[in-house]
Amino acid sequence: MGRYYRYKLPPWARKCVFILERVTLPILLFQLIRTIFFPSFFDLILLGILIGILICFYLRWI
């Protein structure tokens, strides 16, 4: 399996990836504060998914 290059995507898909990369951290921080004050199972799952996405962007897997 070859390496995934985001720059080989079509322009509209590349723009979506860049936008998602920029908005992930603010959404993650909001979800973290929400989970601290109003914890539920769904909030924990969503927080875990957002942390996973942020780690993937940080390590340049996406």
C-alpha cells in the first residue's frame, strides 16, 4: 500500500482536509470543556474520536 499524499487530492477535497485540520483543535477544546462539566458516554466517545483525528493530523497521517 502506497503512502497517502494529501496534495494529490482534487482541489476541493484538499481544501476540505485543510479546513478540517484548522477547526479540529477548537472543536476538541469545546468538547473537552463540555465533557468535564456534563459527562456522558456519547461525549467521551466523541472526545476520543476528536483526539484521534488531531493526532492523525499532527503526525501527518492524514
